[in-house]
Amino acid sequence: MRWALTFGLLGLTGLLGLGIFEIWPRPCFPDPDEIALAWGVENSVAAIVLGQRLWDTILEVLVYVLAMVGVRFFLAGLRWQTKLPPVAETPFFRRSADLLFGPILVFAIYVAASGHIGPGGGFPAGVIVGSGLLLLALAKGTEQLAAELYEPKLEGLEYAAVLATLVLGALVLIFGLRSATAFVAGNILIALEVAIGAWAVLHRFAAARGEV
Amino acid sequence: MEALSGLALAVALAGLGLWAMVTRRNIVWKLLGLNVASGGSILFLVALSHRPGARPAIRGLGPGPAVDPLPQALVLTAIVIHFATLALALALVIILTEHRHTQDAKRLEEEQ
């Protein structure tokens, strides 16, 4: 019974996919170019994410930040008792990780700031910064990186970014602000939130490895 | 054809993830299965936006119709939410393991 249900559901999903080949009638959406033009940007996906479906994005950012608060809350009590021995990476790797982090950061800022005219946006940029931090953590050790980054300040910055996103969303939703500047600001704020959240996950999971 | 192979892969991934979630007893494996299944659903949405010979959904990138940007926007949301909820679930698994010293779903149910 369970297997029949599973395969039935999967088959139904596959049937839905036949819509690609115009076997099922597709709903008629407006032209993507018109959506982008209406919001004054080039990228239709950005126009949808930060324009037409802004409620979605705001609530998504709230869910993301809530999940990160949950991770911090649940793992705060668990701390590895003994400090990890220093990472046995070569000085070459450490220096090259240090040197690489700058270009990674610049690339992330570029991706975030050009998300409205090309491929990119806040979420990929945040993940790029997060993977750069992962590289640094691999090279230096998480504890040392955490001491350098000073997490309480980062946490405050994350909440400030969430508040700024809400204010920006209110400007767009209530006062009808439609400009590319709002898109750039929104993308950079989202990148900030995603990067700090990714760092929180990385740090908490590394700090609370636990004795399993 | 690309869309069909994408869809087939998506359904296969979702099936694989569901299979792992149903048959595995370790909750970390169950979460991995959920991860794979959600990857399948994300690939499914991306494949839905495919149109033969279409250009990317960016204005001024050549002639012809653009792909449907709505599934791509949905997928952007889905990936981030998926990452956040997976992190939260793994944190809960860590807490559970600290308290109950097992990750076996069957034993966790029996001990209650």
C-alpha cells in the first residue's frame, strides 16, 4: 500500500511534467521582459524575487534568520570541552587562503550588486561569502577564525540587516518604490544575512561536535 | 529532450530520497534522504521552466522567447529554506543524540 502510494505520487508528478511539451495547457503568464521592464531592471528573476513576490522573499529571510537563531539557541549549551589541537595545515595553504579570501569577497559583492542586471543576486553572494569563510576555517581552524570575527557583533549586524530589509520591503510594498537602487540594496542586505547565517551554522556545528 | 531527462532524473532523485527516508533507521540517513528528495523537487521545478531554444530570463540577451522565470525564483527560495531547515534539523539531531545516545529511529520510538 505504501509503495503503491509512493509510486502513484511520483507518477502523478511525472505527468505534471508533461506540461513542458504543451500536452497539458500552460497557464498564460506575462512576458518575462515586461515584468523586468515594469520594475526597471534587466533580470526577470530578480524582478520576481524582489518585486512581484516580495512577500515571499521577506518571509523567507525571516524563516532563514529564525532557523539560524534556533541553531544558535540549541547548540549554545553544547561546547567541546577540550580545545582542538591547532590545524596541521602548511603555512602555504594558510597564506593562500588568506590571499584568496579578498578576491572571493570582491566577487561576492559584485554578484550581489549586479544581481538586477545579470545572473546573480543576494542569495548566491551570501553563499559565496560563506564558502570563503569555510575555506578560512579549514586553513586556520574554526576557533581562531571565530575569535577574529567576534560573533556578537556579527549577530547584531545580522539583526540590523533584517530590520533594514523589512524597512526596504515596506518602502517597496507600501510606498511603491520602484528603482534599481532598491534592488541593489536588497540584494546586498540579503547577502549579508545569508553569509552571517552560514557562518553561524559553520561555527556552531564545529564548536558542538560533541562526544557521540 | 533535455527537459525530459531532467524530469526523469528529478523523479529518480525524489524516489531515491523517499526510499532512504522509508527504509533507513538512522535519523541522519533519513535527513540525507530528505536532502536528496528535496534536490529532486528543486531539479523538477528547474526542468519545468525549460522551453526548447529559449534564452535566459534576462532582458536584452538576444532574440526569441525567454524561459519561464517563475520556477527559477521559486527554486531560489526553496534552496535557501532547505539549507536553513536542514541545519536546524541537524542541530536537533545533535541535541537528541546528546540526550538519548542513539540515532536509531526505531529505538528512539521504543524507549518512549
